[in-house]
Amino acid sequence: MNDRHNNTMLWALLALAVLFGTAAEWLTPGVSSDRLAALRQKGSLFASRSLPFSPEETAFYGTARVLKRFYQCRNGAFILIAVDGSANRHAVHDPLYCIKGAGWEITESRRLVVDGGTATLLSLTRKGQQREAVFWFSDGSSRHSSVLRYWLQTTLRRLTFGASGKEPVLLILQSIEHDRPDWQSLLERCLFLFEV
């Protein structure tokens, strides 16, 4: 009797898992690509141009919505990579993984206060070169640089079929060669970055 009850419970759990998995595939949350498309390219204090993706980047990002632009602002220049993983959740990842994978050593990491939350500022070195990068995840209203929090947000969004909120977007700003911007000042003036 006990084995029969256990088998019935296991089959019921399996059936529920199959039903939930099927529903999750059919009712997946929508792609939020309009958020990246809304990111302004020109303003009174800045201008930008699109940058091409390397073949490796194209293969890695796949169906994800991605922007790669060079921005020139009054008080600095940077490269922006913005990734919306709602069409390919594997494209959004821990930025430290790619930075270290590209051979950069992180020499310093600190938090920056930004509109709606925090970002992480990284100082990087590789073969005598120095760069900086700033990154954060944004759901449109709050910003943070916690990969764990990002994963929890996206998991909850998928479990609730999108009812828990917008898909967080990853924004990475990279300094260009021979230019170390005052990131705090730059971010305070480039408020368009927080419209995503």
C-alpha cells in the first residue's frame, strides 16, 4: 500500500512538472526589445554611433537583443554594451566572467551610487593596458550590480510568466584607450542611460 501511494505521488508530481514546463514554454514572458531601441543616440550633450560586433560576440549573443555603441559626451567617452536577455537568457551573464576570460585582471572594484540604485566600477589591467568598466542591471526603475539578484529576478519573472516585472537589462560601460572618465560625473550628466 505504501509503495502504491508513493508511486501515485511520484506520477502526479511528474505530470505537474510536465504541465508546468509546457505552460512555461507556451506562455513565456515577452521580449522587451523596445527598451533598448528607446535608448537615445543623440542629445544636446552627447552623440553616439553603432559599433560592429565581432563574430564571437554575434555567436555568443545569438537571439538576444544587444546594442553596442560608442558615446561621446561633453566630459568623457565610453563604449556601451546593453543586453536584453528576454529572448536568450543565456546571453546575460556575470560581466566579471567575460572580463576575466578576455585576459583582464581586476585591480579594484567599488560601488557607485547611480539613479535608482548602485553600479560597480572596475579598474582593469592587461599587458600594460589600463581600462575601467562600469556595469549594472536595470528593470527600468531600480538598478543594481548583483548577478544573484539578477538571476532571482529573471527566475521569478519566468515562474510568474512575466507578471513579476520587466526583464532586467545588463548595461556595461567601458572606458576607451587613454581615457579615464570621472564616472560619477559622467553618469550624473548622462541620465539617458537610466531610461532603460
